[in-house]
Amino acid sequence: MINVSILGFGTVGSGVYQIINENNKELEASTGKKIRVKSILDNRKSVNPDIAGILAEKFEDIENDEEISVVVETIGGTGAAYDFVKRALLKGKNVVTSNKALVEMYGSELLRIAKEKNVAFLFEASVGGGIPLIRTIGDAFAGEVIKEIDGILNGTTNYILTCMTEEGQSFEEALQKAQELGYAERNPEADIEGYDTGRKIAILSSLACGKEVKFSDIYTEGISKIEKVDLEYAKQMSMAIKLCGSATVDDNGDIAAYVCPMMLDRDNPLYMVKGVFNAILLEGNMLGRTMLYGSGAGKLPTASAVVSDILSIIKLGSNRLPIEWSEERAKVLPMDKTSHRYFIRFKDVDEKHITRCRRAFADSEVIRLEGLDEFAVLTGYIREKDFNLVSESLNDIIKFIRVR
């Protein structure tokens, strides 16, 4: 018998409970062990009556219960969640979490403690929801040197941009629709400003380079300033705008990592990723490029990833390949050392001004939309530092979007 305790009974926690109960026969057949949710810790007063009999009064009841071997943390945040997870690991209990903020901020320390105590600290659900990104990097790519990670890692922003592109909605209209459907939180800041994607890229970058990558070191820009006209330009150029998270590891182990809206050509595999779906491209030095695609969020896809980690603990124990990185801080290169093409919108359609702006950038072309008192320039590849220097010498820039 494997006894599990769940911390937090919100969307993901209740999903884990549902899967373990409804798929119990299948889980037992897969592992050879019966899995039982022995206790649940939840401080809300309006809790599901179905679990009243297994509610723990305080964390100490779980911490000191020697029968509990797996603790599932779905509380969120870095306060109580960090305290409880650390204490569980120190007690020699395996821990599974879906908490990206916890993993990004304290992952190095918690992985070290887990290793010292010979238990697992697993977090598949923290990054790709139901997409097995962590396991792919840790297991399937174990013999590879990860050179690049690039993807759409937030279903909320991808849904908003899809609505704006296909239904002609404004950002505000698309966000409201996402909130009504439950895809966006009442306070959507973490999603729309890129923080959620940034934390996920920090975790994946840490795995890729073997050192600690902090979200605070990653350039992060969200989609709240994207307008319908930007998407009209993109459509005319046969491109799509997506919120992308990217990380490239150089030969010295340094990281170029960032999160920002990107214009993508049709030949980019991420171009066709729509709605709440996520996709990520991984490039290894031997295997080359691989793309993983699927549901990146939601109650049951995320809970499924949590249960998958529980099964890994039961079936593999100490024989599983280690998923870890050191506590050494990785060097994250500043954004001005990255290179991109740029889409730039300018005010004023004076022909002399258009010619001057086009000539300021090598290999550039002018894009016009009928009926607008503005124009745009699409540049060739240029280092961001040089782009900024040239841009400062030009007048009437409305905005720019990086292009891949």
C-alpha cells in the first residue's frame, strides 16, 4: 500500500484525488501497488464533503505519519508550500509538486535535500501541464547536450492571441472571454505579462545547463500591448504572433533566455499552435530538433502529470535517472546580446521618412496596410544592442516586435 497525502484541494489537488480514485485499478495494475489518498490538508471552510473523513487538521499530522511516503503539494506560492515541502523531504518523504514558483525559487535547495535523504522531489506538472517536458529532458534526452529550448508555454496567452487573430477581437475582449471560460484568472497579470512563462523557462534552462537559472535574470515581456493592427500586419506577412519563451545554451554553459511576443513565419512549427495548447521545441546536439505538443494546463492534464510522477516514484524508486541541477548560479546573458529580425511600426507616411527608416536597417523591407497613416519596416537579423542604437536615431516609432 502506498499512502499519499495531498496539500491543497483546489483545481490540481482535487484532480489528483479524482484520478487516483477513478483510475485506481489501472494504477495498481501498472505499479503492482495499491495507491490510497490517506490525508488531505486544506484550510478552506467550504471543502468537499466527500473528503471530510480524511482531512488533516495540521501539517504536523502528515509530517509525523510514517505511513505516508508521498506528499503532493498543490497549494501554490512560496510561503507555506516551501515550508511544508522542505519539512516533508527532511522527514524522508517523497514530494511531487505542480508549483512552478516553488521550483524556480527553491528548486536547487530542495533537490539537494532530496538527494541527501535519498527521496524524490519531482515537478513534471510545474512546466508543461500534461506535456512530459521534464521527463523528456531528464530521461529521453539524458545523453544529449541541450542547445536550445523554444516554445509556447502558456495556454492563456495563446488563447487570447488566437481570438485576436481569428475573431478580430481586441486584447481586452479576448482577455474577458478567456476569463469567462476559466482559461484566465481574475487577476491575469502572471499570464499576460509573461511571468508564468518566465518561471517555466527558468526551470527548463536550469535542467538544460545543470546550473540554477533565476526568473529575475530573464528578460520578460508580455502581450498586454499587442493590438489588433499588429496582428493585421502579421497576417499580411503570412506570420503569427505568439508569446514565446526561449533559452539557448552556449559552449561555455551561459544562457541567453527571454520571454516576449514573437512574429513567427509559417515554416516555424510553433506557427500553427492555437487556442489553449502549448508546444515546445527542444534541440539536442545529436538528436537535433524535437517538438512536444499538448494540453499545457487544466485540471486533469496537470493532475495527470502529478500522478505520473507518483507512479515514477513507486515503479523506479532510486533507480530513476536523477533530475537535478547545482546551486551554482548560471550566467544569463543580457537581452542586448541576442539577435533577431524586427518588425517596427512608424508614424507618418512621408516618403522621405519611409526611405530613411528603411535604409537605417540592412536587408529591410517596407510593409503598408491600406487606410493607415503609418507604415512598418521588417529588418534583417541584427544584434539587439545595435538595433537599440539605430532606433534611438529614428523618429516616430510606435512599437517593435521581434521576429523569428
